Amino acid sequence: MPYLEHLLSRIREAGMRHVVLGTSYRAETFEEYFGDGTDLGLEIEYVVEDEPLGTVGRSATSTTGSDTTRRWSSTAMCCPAWTCGPS
């Protein structure tokens, strides 16, 4: 999971310490790999969707949040609008 590990390290460098990682398919893989986040200097909380809710559903059902909450979508990060070809 090099990409996600890189992203989490950048989150840590930005000063954030608590991460809520929303998962669905093969959710156990993430917790097995990252554990509680200690090795990355983070506190990782896992939210497992019984059925995929999509980006909006995940955000709408989040119980964690404050004025310092940041959300990223893996689908948005995989193909930013400026790299997906001609507009």
C-alpha cells in the first residue's frame, strides 16, 4: 500500500494525528497493514462499510468531524481533473 502509506505520512507531516479510514472491500487488509497507526505517528480509526456507500455516503455518515477535519476520496485522488486528459 505504498500510495496510501505516502498519503498518511504527508498527513502526519501536515500536523494531523487522527485519521479515520473508511473501508469496504477487503477492509481487514488495511488494519493488518497499518495497525493502529503508531508506526506512522498517527492514530488510525477504521470505519468499515457493510455495503459500499460511495464518496458522498461515506462523508454523510461520518461521526467524526470538526472545523479541522479534512476528507480525501481515493477516486478523486487517483484521477484529478487536470490529469485525466483533454477538457
